[in-house]
Amino acid sequence: MAVEIVMPRLGWTMEEGTLVEWIKHDGDLVAPGDILFTVESDKALNEVEAFDAGIFRIPPDSDVVGKLVPVGTLLAYIVQPGEEPPFASGATSSQPAASTSAPAEPVPLVSAPVSAPATNGDHANGLPAISPRAKRVAGELGVEWTALQGSGRTGRIVERDVRAAAQNRPAAARVSPVARRAAGELGVDVDALAAQLPGQRITREAVERAAAQPSPAPTTADETRAPIPRLRQVIAERMAASSHTTAPVTLTTEVDATELVKVRASLKAAGQTDARPVPTYNDLLAKLVAETLAAHPQLNARLDGDSIVTSRAVHMGLAVDTDRGLFVPVIREAQAKTIRQIAAESAALIAQVRDGSIRLEALSGGTFTITNLGPYEIDAFTPIINLPQCAILGVGRIVAKQVVLDAEAERVAIRHMMFLSLTFDHRLVDGAPAARFLQQIKRYIEQPYLWLVN
Amino acid sequence: MRELTFTAAAREALAEEMARDPSIFVVGEGVGERGGNFNTTTGLYELYGPMRLRDTPIVERGFIGMCTGAAMTGTRPVVDFMFVDFILDAMGELINQVAKIQYMSSGRLKMPLVLRGSIGISGASATHHSGSYFPMFVNIPGFRVVVPTNAYDAKGLFKTALRGDDPVIFLEHKALLNAKAQVPEEEYFIPFGQAAIAREGTMATVVAVGSMVRRVLEACDALASEGISIEVIDPRTLAPLDIPTILQSVHKTGRLLIVDETFAPCGIGAEIAAQVTAQGFDDLDAPIQRLNGVYTPTPYSPPLEAAVVPNTTQILQAIRDLLAE
């Protein structure tokens, strides 16, 4: 039954009052205790609260704002979802309520408490109220309910709120009853619409706008549509976060890797008679970059709130491609390990990544990342920083080229050349120190004995 | 299939059992040649005569006492109270003897006594002829309390009552007596303690008692056109009470309303609510609600009488309120 909202008598002698402002508007959902409007009387401004829950309805022809009206003047209604306010019954903003109130209907004894229910959040333990069923369903579906917004009459979390949260769609409470009815009439999927407009209350206007728009293009015969796999979703979120939050700059330099090729060749030759894994270029690079980072700690850092955290230990991430997507297993304390140890560890980690047995700890906590696209004949590229790290080194292919050794003597030679692409976060480090870091790596690749003897 | 009124179906059950079992006899005011105030025995006097259709003076306690003794000796008395309000004059015999005799005799004595009478608010019968009282009987261990709501159930439940060895309070709502339903020719029994799902639904459960079943079903028809799906349960017997069926329904819907014409305090709704809360707490998505008749002696004035019984508008509102919880 519609509840009539009238100009209240706010003092014993008050005969009339001025409605200053509607605080709630036509179609708003109201709960007991919500401020509906303000009234000026006897030079004081008063807030008028709702005593009932429902939808606030102001007659469309209401012109009462700013006018002095007698106490008891019918101003608005609170109706229940699906209920039409009795505007048509001749109730206008200037009619006193008494002329429109119907004879009281006989009320049966309903044994529900009639006192105003406690609103949600008033509980001693600080948690929102939740129905026993909703709590059970939350347990079954693994939904964390303490932060949910309940849609029960008193703000209680009920089953539908938990199920909505489980489906990752916003709670039904965000959709106004009017909008829900309009959606039914217009054939709009109101929950899908709510999911597209996170944090917004879905009104009838939004539903009508959605109804006017064409639905998303259906897939054609030569397209397929599939839900995003979980790993892809994680990668997508992290890449987008990196791209949106960092200030990435990529430096590229060409390096003479001839000496490194020799080191690797000798190791490989020796490996013929050795059961241990032969160190790969990645292992050699991991070690020499770890050595370089020890001298350039500002690149081995991360942004954490208001502070920059610099790590003495180098936890080296190695980007690994798998059937399931990109993984970055981490070699801990790479600066303190020998090349042999790094080689053994990286071989094990890569095997675990490929067969899916890798543990989460082995995929987190990196302080720097190396990504190598050399095997795919890529020279230079612009890697994306692996947050929260500061920088990432992209390694290109090693290719034999004719290079000028001495311009004066017009001497050229065939050398093994390689591009390095360093992307760093300019928020944390400037261009010159980053360039010096890359230059040091270049030196170490060109003269491996400089770091091999360390 | 043929259709019978509630009264005719119950009478047919009585006639079938009287023909089968000569130890059944009926006692009450006007049950003989007159055929009963509500036609409960019409035509039976011609068949079985005054020995088995015994008119009595207006002395409820006296003829209840005699029938209690008769039942102890192995016969099967049916006491017809016309209005069950009159049973109150015999409460001492009923509670202290009828309900307790099997217990006091360690089961050596049986008490196959059927006590029948009309109940409920209907037709300006005023307060001395409008009571239902079933919560009182449910409260006493020993009684079976049966409240049929249609002709089919009336016959099947009355047959079960006439075959059992326990005292049965068989309550016939005045507003339902002339309502017709399909009743098969073949013999059938409806066991006690088995509720009927009068309507299947998913969004809330309404347990309706007596004449409220029909009103709740009408309300649910109206709600169905809005896409609101309500499950309606008719317990049919209040002792024993089929709590498992109600729990199963609440497990599905999460919401429960009990609609009962009789008074709320200590009523059947309170009992159902307590048991469902205790056993089905984790299924509840909203507080259990009750809709009862007004807690007052029943007025004679027809408009006032109508005002004390839950009507369809109030039932609709109670269901909407429950769904909004």
C-alpha cells in the first residue's frame, strides 16, 4: 500500500511549512531513516526522514518546492516495487491529505515486528547483516560476503546478492525497480547492462538508451567467439596495468656478442662429456645482468606507494613461452649463484612451467626480467615492464654481420652482433642512468672475462 | 470423474466404513432422522436405524464420557459436534481421558474415537459458532488433528480416521462444506502426516491452513501473471505435522509465510516457524512471517466478520512483503 508523505508538524504550534528542497527524487529507493526533504518552519531548517522503505514517488505536477503549505499537505508517496502511486486519484500537491486518504482497511494480525528495523551495518561486530541462507550459499560458492551490498528490506544480504556476486555481476539492488520493469518491456538484459556500467545505478533512462542501441555484432561464419581463459585474463590485466601506469622508455643498442658466442661454444663443447645442463645464452645473460644490477641498484627497484624499494638481491625473471601463454619463473638470488647453478635452476623451472607443475612462489617476487625473442629472429622490440619491477631487458637474435672495426684503417670484420632493448620506468629512473646500465651490459657481453672472474 | 461436495465425500466415507464395520456408530445432536445439522449423516438413519445413529440431548460431557467408555470396550464411536465450539464443554473428558487412556493402560486399551465438527468463520455464525481451536488440540499429546480443505482429502482422511485406533479430531471448515472436487469411485486412503503441495513454485513457500488454502491459491494465480512463482503447502493434518515437506520447500525457496485464519499466539504458524527455524535455518533468506486472523472474538456483523479474516488483498501484500525482505 502506498504510504503518504505529508508536510509534518514539526512543532506544537506549527501550522504550515515551506518545502525547501527534495533530498530524494522521484523514483529513488528509500530506507527508513533516509532524509526525504528539508522543511523551513519558524526560521529553522528541518530534515524530514522516511519511516518506511520503498520507492519515493513525487507527483509529476508537484510544484510545492518553495511554497508555504499547511501541515498535512500530501507531498509524495512511498510505494512498493511494482506498485503504482495513486497520482490519478486526484491527489495533487496542494490537496490536504485528509481528502484523499481511503477508509482504513481492516488489518489482520501480522506477527512481524512493527518497530523500525535496524539498518544494515549497525551490528555490533561491524559486519553487514546476512540471511542464514545467503551465508550458506556464500560458503558453497566461495563468495566473500562481508563487502557486499545487501538488497534485502533492511539492507540484509540475501541469496540473490551472493549469487550475483558469484557471477561477477553487480547486485540486483543497483537496478531500480522501474528500470527492471522497463527492461522487461523492452527486452533488455538488465543484468548484462549493469555489468557494462560498473558502479552506476541503472535507471529507466539507461535501459531505454540500451534498447535504442544495436546489440553487439554477432559473430560471422568465419569468426569464433570464446570466453577468455583465466591465464589470458591475468596476462591481459597485468599488461594493461603496466601500460596504463608506467612511463616506459625503450633504449636499444647493438652489441658485439662474438666473445659471448665463444664462451657458449666452449661450454657446449665441454658439455658433450658432462651430464649437467649446458648454460644457455639466457643463463649467461641472467648472470651478467645480475652482476650489472649489483652496480646499478636503481634499476633493481620497484615503486611501492610513496616509496621506492631497492633490492640488493637480484631475483631474475625469465620470460618463458608455453602452449598456455607467457610465464615468468624467477631465479632467486641470481647475483649470488654460479652460472652452473643458474643453468640447473632455469632448466628445472622451464620444465616445470611447460608441464604445469610450477608453484606460485616460483612465479612471483622477481626484481628484473629478461625476455629473449632471438630464437624467433627478432632483432629489437619494446618489451612491457613486468610490474612492479622497474625494467625489463629484451634480447634480440645473434647474427653474423660485417662490421667496421677501425674506420681509420678501413678495417672490417665478420662479427656476431646482437641488439638489446631495455625498457625502463621513467618514473623510477632517468634516461642517463638507464643508458649507463645498458652500456655496462654491453661491455660485459663484449668482454665476458670482466664478470666471469668475479 | 464425478464431483462431490466436501460434505458428501465425507458422508460417503462414513457410509462405506459403517457398511464394512458394524462396530461404528454415530452420536450427536440431530444426527438421527434429521441427518445432521450439516447433512453429515443424511440417509444413514434409514439404513442403520437409531442404534447406530443416536440422537442425544445437549449434554456434551455426558455423551463424550459414554463414547469414551464405548471405545474402551472395542467399538468405534463417531461423535458429531455440529459446531466444534461445543466440544469445549467436554474438555475434561477429552484431555484427561480420551487423550491419555492408551498411555495410562500401557496400550492395553485403544481409543478409536472420531470427534468431528464444523469450524471456522463463515456466514455470520457469531463467536460461539466460529471457532477452530485446533492449536489447543495439537498441544495435547494423544490426538490426531485433521483439517481437510477439499472433498477429495475429506474422504481419504476420514476413511483413515475411521480405521485407526487413536482419537481423531476431524475439523470441517464451514466455508468449504459445499465446495466440489473430483472424487474417484474407487476406495482410497490418505495417510496422516502427509502434506499436499497444492501449488508448485520457486520464490517463496506459503503454508496455508483450512479455508486459507483456497484464498492463497487465488492470490497465487494473480501473482503468476506477474511472473511471481509461489509454492503452496496444505498440511492436511496438523498432528502429526509434515515438517519434512515444508522444510524441503523452504530449502528450494528460502522464504516462508504461514497463512491461518485462527489466532497467531501459540498457533500452528508459531509451531511451524519454530521448527523450520530450528531445522532449516541455513535455508532461510528472510524472516518467517505469519498472516493470521485478528486476535478477537469473532463479530456477528457480516462486514466486521469479513474484516477479521485474512482476505486476498492482505495475502497478496503479505507475499509481496515477504519477497521484498
